[in-house]
Amino acid sequence: MWWSVLSPLLHLLVLKLVFTSFFGRDSEYYTTYLFAGTLLFTFFKEATNQGMSTLVSNASIISKINLPKYLLLLSKNVSAIINFGLTLILFFIFAALDGVPFTWKFFSLIYPILCLILINLGIGFILSAMYVYFRDTKYLYDIFTLLLHYVSAIFYQVDRYPPQMQKLFLINPIYGCINYFRMVTIGGTIPSFGYHLYLFGYAAVLMGIGCWIYKKNNHTFIYYL
């Protein structure tokens, strides 16, 4: 269990050592800024990567027992949520050491976490179905997550870009969840109602697409496992 906590901490350490002199020199609470991005992106990557191979790795069970296949994916996500919860405790400890003031607004962080869980489940459903038919999905997804990491503003500030460019970052829902975290913890503000709808819309659409794919292909998975 502690290895899963150690991974984002080591990632945070490397980012802080490398990028503080470039991006964090004039930034307040830069450690918390980095940790928020690392925390949520690691949670997303772990949950979706584990969910992708769910059907294939449990082929021997699926071929013998008629059980709801989505339960296998849910179990992987529960494991990722537990790891995320442990690291979240460390995040609050680091934020306190960084001098971040704690307020009642921190309770609103439950919302982006719930949205990210739904996003993880939806993408997990999509990826696990694709992986049954196309085993190269794993390699393509590794490239995709690498690119996604760089456009999620993990270690740099988006407000240094022109306003029109800043809006393009919102195409990425992972950045949306990370930005929500930073607005509450560092900025001390709760995002607008429209921002809440934006995150919920992404979560609902991705979850809906994932459930539809599972329902449509539920009886054909077994022939390709």
C-alpha cells in the first residue's frame, strides 16, 4: 500500500527540485500547487490504467462464472480510491507545512473528487472494452497519458498564457479537476456554478458513453478474451 503513496511523493520531489527555479520562484504555495496536480493526475492514471486490463486479466473468471463484468472494474477503482485517500492525507499535511490557511471551503473538494471518480469509471469502461478487441490500446494510452500530463498544468501556471489560450486548457477535464483543487486550497475561493456544471457534464458524458459500450458489448466480450 505504501508503494502507491511513495510514487506520487517521489514524483512531487523531482518536480519541485527541477521546476521550482523556473516556475515557482515567484509563486506562493508552489509545493501545494505541484502536489495538487500530481495527486489528482496520479489518481486518474492509476485508476484508468488498472481498469483497462480488467476484463482481459480476469478472463478465466468471466469464462466460467456469469457475473456482472462492471464489478471487476469497480473493484480496481476502489483500490485506486483507497490509495488516493491515503495520499490526500499527506497532501493536507504538506499544505499545512506550506502555510496554506485551512477554511470550511475545503469541504467543497469532495465535488471534484466525485467528478473525477466518475470520469475514471467512464474512461475505464471505454478502455477495458477497447483492450478486449485491440491489445495495442495499452501502448496508445501510454502515449496519450504522457501528452495529457503535459497539458494538465502540473508544474506550470496557466495564468501566464493569454486569456484565449487559458480557455483551451478546459477541454481537458483532468485539468478542470486540478484547477478546482487549486482554486479552493490556494486561492481560497469556490468555483462558480457554471464551473460545477462543466465538471459534471464531462463526468456524466464519459460515464454514459462507458456504460453504453459495456451494455452493447456485454455478451460478445467472452469471444475475444
